[in-house]
Amino acid sequence: MSDGPRGTIRLAALTRSYGRTTAVDGIDLEVRAGELITLVGPSGSGKSTILRLIAGLDRPDGGQVLVDGTDVAAVPPHRRAVAMVFQDYALFPHLTVLGNLTFGLRVRRVRRAEADRRARAAAERLGIGDLLERYPDQMSGGQRQRVALARALLRDPSVYLLDEPLASLDAQLRFATRADLLALHRELRTTTIHVTHDQHEAMTLGDRVVVLAAGRVRQVGPPQQVYDEPADTFVAGFLGSPPMNLVPGGGVLGGDEAMTLGVRPEDLTLDDAGPVTATVEAVEALGSEAILLTRCPDGTRLTVRTGPRPGVGPGDEVRLLADRLHRFDAATGRRR
Amino acid sequence: MKRPRPPLTGWAFLAPYAIAVAVLVAVPALLNLGYAFTDHTGLTRDPQFTGLANVRRMLDDRFLLDSLEASLFHVALAVPVRFLAAVGLGLLLAAPRPGGRWFRTAVYLPTVIPDVALAVLFLWVLNPLYGPLNQLLGLVGHSGYNWLADPTTARIGVVLMLAFPIGEGFIVVLAARRLLDGRLYQAAALEGCGPFGQLRRLTLPLLAPVLVLLAVRDIILTLQVNFVPAYVLTDGRPANATLYLPVYIFDQVFEFSGFAYGSLVTILLMLITAVIITGLLLAVRRWRVLR
């Protein structure tokens, strides 16, 4: 390996197809040492395949994976200094937590006493020290997730690969575990690539976020920047909930035929002097906020995010003021 | 308060099977137990109770000793051979690969062939003059065996024949292996676990409950299915080498009119089966594969 910080990853023109489907289509990406980067995209966008290619569980049809500047094509998975946390964790069901944690150490012929000591230390660190004798089917989702993390920790890797680690947790636990993951990363400062289809995770977890669609990178950048300046209509529609209102040709938002105009629901405000007229079709009261689904006279639907108790109901006529308009090329969808 | 009567629907559905089990299995088994202590010949209607006379006869029956030895030899050789064949082929052919479906069909095919047909086929396979087995041995410079005329090779010949109808075990292993989560294998590969490590640390422990079940089933089966090959290939000969317990029971009951004595030997066969299986389960418990 070359000198310099451990854990830099470079993907160069990485490509992988399965039959006629191209899962990963010429990806170029550079991950800095110690960075926490999030790959986000709809299912089938190739994010899990990228992880598998980095881990060595799959071979690229073209392009390279460089870890710390070295092409790892000829390096088998277990020599790549990567640890992976699988979706649903892939814990060995016939082994106790201790057995799961010492599995890799024992395969690498670490003596049992030493393996036990290290496993216990990792378990303590993640707060599962009292679960060592349990079997995976005797634990909750959150506990299993910690076992999977502890197993990854024990590999002492230069890169962590997390494949939807929070997807099978319930909403409340996901919120708490997200914070734990962040804290763990801050403590370890090890390069981490985190895959998710959940945009909340993408926004909150990564130093940078990579938006993928159909095996290609659509945009890379810090989450807030990607949110504020989406590179194209796909990213604009994908990040944000409810998604950005996109009006081809500008329509009620003004503009011209060659452009698609976008406005985020929170940038539309109810204003009696606003230029856009619309009829409220439905109100979703979410407690801390409300979402208005409205329709303009020309049929354009606009979603509006307001504070709680907006004081309007279905059938009411409202006037809207649009702020922070996003302009996209109507033909290519690229940002103008 | 009156408790509602449980509906009779469940019992009604169970009835046909329960009646059949009672009439065709339970009652004959009990009768068999009773007949074992009589002088019943199977031809007359008035068997007399004879106490332990049959048991005393059993204790110095030299043929029974030969029969026991033949059966135990057979189980000791046939069960491991059949088990290894079924598990090995099941694991090898579980993964999808080109032509896999043809190999799987080929493995299952002998199971479809009726026992008697397979036995007749093996009369030819084991023929010392023109049988393909001796011809194969001839290719490597061996003069071949007179398979069914020598006690040891006759027993091996029967095991050889029964090593082919292993379809059920094969299918069970195949199905069980395919249910295992592929990500477990990826996780193991990431830890540096190679193919043999994965077999030893993942596949076999995860399949252990299925494998134990298969072994138990095969012990029961193997103690009984050697009847047809022995009858067609050797008729219990040479020198009683293939006079397996089922063959001996058949001879006693239907050839020598010793229905009562035959009944007693069936009970012995059942006890031997129970002892072997108990031994197996105790051994397995020590390895803690069944949680």
C-alpha cells in the first residue's frame, strides 16, 4: 500500500451488468479518508452493487476499485481491510453473540482466549456485553444491529461498508440508532460508506451524499447543498419529502417553454397578495406542520408545506407566493 | 355456566386416518405382540399361549445370530454410504449451474425404479462373467469378484445397489441448502472463510437438524429395505451372509409356518432400531447441534 492516510477509495469508470441490466454504469467517485459518505437512490439504482464491488463480493465488468491508491481487483474480500454490515445483518443463526463475534477471529486462527477477550471488548463498547450468550433469534432488531456493528468493529478495517443498516428498525429506534452511528463514526474516524434509500438518513448521516439513479451518479455534495441546488430534476424530485413541485414549461410559476421550474413545498407560502391562485384539495395535518395538496386552474398540482393549523380546508381558494425557484432545462433536466 | 362443547369437526376430519391407523397398524401391532408368546403357525385358528418358549428358542438360534450379524453389517455400511451420497450430491447440486437440472434428475432417477427392477438390473451389474462392474475392474487390471457367491462381496453388492435409490434424502438436502441465506456465506467470505470452512462452519451446522432427521430415517429404512435385494439377488445366501432380519422374519412366518416366532423377531428388529437411534441421538446431543 502507498503512504498517506488509510481508507481512501477511488472508483474509476466502475461498471457491472447482470444480463441486460446495467446495475452500475461507469461510476467515478472519490471517498476521502475518514469521510462518512452516503449513497442514496431508489431501489435498483446500483447502490448495493457498488458496496459489493468495493467489498470484493462481486467483480466489476469494467473499471477499477482503488483502495489507498492500489487497484484491489486481484485482492480477495477478506484481505481488503473492509468490513460490511449487511441489510438484516446476516448474523449466523446457529451461533451465540460471542460465537458470531469470534467467528472471523477463529477463522484467522486467533487463539480462543484472545478472540474472546477482543469480542467482549467490542461488545462492551456497543453496550451488548450482557447478551453474549444469546442467539440471534432471541434478540430485538436493535440488539442484532449492534452485534453486526460489533462484528464489523472487530475486523478493525480501514473502510466500513453499511448496507441499509437501519432499514429493518422501527422508526423510533432508527432515530436513536442514527445518532449512535454518527457518534461511533466521530469516535473512530474511519472511512464509512453508507447505503440507504431513506432520504432522512441521507440528509442527516453523511458528510457528503451521492445521489444515484439507474447505475449513474446524479450528484455528489454535502447534503444541504444537494438539497438547495439539485443538479437535475431527478435529484430535485428524489430528495425532500414531500418532493419538490416540478412544473414543465413553467406554467403557473411563470417562465418559458424551454424550462422546467421547481419549487420546494416549504418555499410556497400562503399570501393574499401571491400571484398563484389554487384550490385546496386536501390537508394533511402532521402535528408540527401541515401539507396542503392544491390544484391550479390549469390543472397543475402544487404541494405546500405550512405551519400547523393553516386555517384553510378542502375547497378553499388560496393565493400562493413562490420563493427560491429552481430552473431546469426542459430537454435534459439539468439545472440552469 | 355451561362450557361450550368443542366442535367435533376436527375429530371428523381426523377420523378416516385414525381408523386406518388403528385397524391397519395399531391392532396388528398389538396382535403381533400377543402372537409372539404363542405357538401360532399362521395356518390354524387356535394359537396356544406358550409363555417364554419362543424367547428360549431365540436365545440359542444360530440362524438368528447370523441374521443379526448380517443386518448390523448392512446398517453399518449402508447408512454412511447412502447418507454421504445423498448429502454430498445434494450440496454439490444445490447451486444453480449449467446442466444442473440433468444431474439432479440423474441422481433422483434410481429412486423411481421399482426395487425389484433395480435388483434384477444389479443381477446383471454384479454378474462375474459379463457384468459391467467386473469389466470396469478389469480395466484397472483387477480380475474381479464372484460378487454374489462370496459372503463379504455379496453383502457389499447389496449395499452397492441400495446406494442408488437415495432420491428422497437428496431432495431434502437440496431444498434445505437452498433455504440458507446467501448473505451468511458472503459474511463468512468477508471473514476469510473458504469453501471448506463454509461447509464446516456454516452449512453442516445449519443443516444439522435436517441431517439428524435424515440419518434416523435412513437407519429405520435401511434395516428394512434390504429385503427385496436379498430376496432377488441372493435369497439370504451365501452362508447366510444376506439373511437380513426382514428376510429371516419372512422365512419364519411364511416359509416355515413359524408365525409366532417371526412375530418375536419383528419385536427384536424394532428394539434394535430403537437402540441404534437412541445411540445416535445421544451422540448428537453431545455435539449440541440441536438447540
